[in-house]
Amino acid sequence: MTTEPPNSRAHSGHDAPPSAPTIAGLREAAARCTACALHRDATQTVFGEGPQGALVMLIGEQPGDAEDLAGHPFVGPAGKLLDRCLAEAGIDRERAYITNVVKHFKWVPRGPRRIHSKPGAVEIEACFPWLKAEIAAVAPRIIVALGATAAQALFGRAFRVTRDRGRLVPSGLAPYALATVHPSALLRAPDEQTRDRETRRFVEDLRKVAAIVT
């Protein structure tokens, strides 16, 4: 199984992360990014948040509707569930850094609603330099990929969350790395029993993360 992230296309000008970046500088620069077409229909760039120097970095797929409007990552229903699961696992969200592979909300209209649309390879590739710059600036002890899109962006397209979730995998991006499901997948569970079972599994994965940083 390959664990190398995808190669990112060359960026230039305001599409490129600044050299020797800080999180504040990266956030400011990313707000002007037009490296892919997603910025045209998004309200704003939704950059990562958390302390520079956080031991844990959690990486999801992309901001959703609530995040796009608020300008903050993981503040919608999936984010609220993540907060509860982090607390149960013994991880303080305020001391973790939380971000997404893609920084703009990709959506399709359905009546008055904006429905999430999975980002494609071009959009992931365009955004990957920002994620690499975030990881370099934060220098976490462990990165946690939430869901298949994040896991494959970080660990290679052959990675399967269904097969390898909760296992430490080698990565050149941080001393430790693992993948688990995205909390939005728990919200889509077909019934309450399944949701409860899968949420417990998710918390157990997060407890493995907590054991590394405590």
C-alpha cells in the first residue's frame, strides 16, 4: 500500500502558500486563492483552525454548507458530533488543529438547498499545497484523516478506510498517522443501533490518537 500523497501542481502568485508560513499568514493568503474553480460558487475560503504546535491534526474532506457560511471548519452537525466524540476520547478540541483537504465548499443546487458534492482529483490537487503548508506550520505529532477522501489524499489512492481504519500508517508528513471515518458518515447511518455502534468504534479510534499524545 502506498502512503505517498499525490503530487501537487505548480502554483504561482497568490495561489501559492507563502514561504516560512505561519497559520495566520496561510489563512490570509488562502482567502485569495483561485487555483481551482470552486472559489467561484463558495461564500469564502474555510481554512483550518487550532493552535500552531497542536499535537493532533484532524483532516476532513471539505467544508459543508454551515462551514461555508460561517467561515469555520466543522461547525455543522458533523462538527458537533466530532466535538462530542473528541471529548469522550479525551481529546480537547481547543488543543487540536482541525482542517480539510479542500478549502472551498463544492455543492450542487437542489431546490433552495446546497447539497455537498464530492471534490474531484483536480480540486484536491489544487488545494494540497495549502494542506502541506498547514501540516508543516503546525508540525503535529499525529495526523488523523477523517474519511476516504482525506485518507486517499494523504496516504495514496490505494488506501481503504474500510480495511485500514484505526491502524497507524507510515507517512512523511508526521511522526504518526491514521485514518478513520468522517463523522458525517455516522449521521448517515440507516438506524439508531448502527449509529450507536459505529460512533463507539469512532471513539475507540480517537482514543488511540489520545494515547499517542498523552
